[in-house]
Amino acid sequence: MSLRLYAVRALAALGLAVAALVPAPVLASYEITPWPRNKAAPPLSLAGLDGQPWQLARLKGKVVVLNFWATWCEPCRAEMPSLDALAQKHPQDVVVLAVNYQEAEPRIRRYLETVNIRLPVVLDRDGAAAKAWTRRIFPTTVIIDAAGKPRIVVTGEYDWAGPDAARLIEPLLRTVSR
């Protein structure tokens, strides 16, 4: 091998090594899209971790935030406190349901013992709800207006306590009947 070719390869290897040390640009960890216009809201009827039945149809008149999550999903765990803060900020007008994807109750309960959240957790035991409502990317959150119509889908970890979330939720709160 010629000295020139050796030098080129060495410089290329050095460049790759340096590139590995430089952090990549931070990309958005979420995507916000409108609910598809021609897609109706799938039915949702799930049992809560506490045994209480939850039916989406009975929540009309409130803004509903359906968060599809799992304990093994790090971004899901990271956004849980901000979802809880959203629910606490609007206790009369917003219902946040944490829809757990196919996990055993003991595992969910162990996780909940480690965090301070008060959200109702409902069980998607067979994954049918996640399949109907999401692309099965976790976390995915669907925001439903007071009339029961899905409006917004947030895929990925999101700060539900921040000003960007307020801009998503506030217009829908105007439709809540008191």
C-alpha cells in the first residue's frame, strides 16, 4: 500500500473517531399531527388498574388526553410527571388517561410505587386499543375535544406542563361546557 493511500485511510479513521465524540444535533423527540379527517374515533372501553371501567363515550363534555405508554418505555416514564401536572392544572375540564400497553398489573403497580402520579391507569391487555388509536409507537398521546372528536396526535415524549402544550390544550378547553 502506498504511503499516500495509508495517510488517506488514517485521516478518514481519525475523522470518524472524532465525529463519534461530537454530539449529534438534538432532534425533536416528538411529532404533532392532526387526527386523520376521515378516521372516526375508535371505541374505547377499558378497565382501570383500580377495576373501574372507563368508556370514552362517557367522557364527552371534557377534553380527554389518551396517553399510550409502557413501563419499559423510557420516554413514556419521562413524560408521566408532566401529564400528571396537566391533569392537576385542569381537574374539572381535562381527563388524562394513561393507557398501559399489554403489561401485567404487578409490573405496572411496581412502577407506580416509584413515581408520584395520580393519573388513572387503564389496561390495554391485548393491545387492541393501541392498535386502533396509534401506530404503536410509544408514547403516543391523542387529544380529544369535548365533543368526543380526536383532534391531535403527539407521538414521542412531550412536555405536557409547558407552554407548547398549553397552546394545544387551551383552544379545546373553550369547547368544554360547564
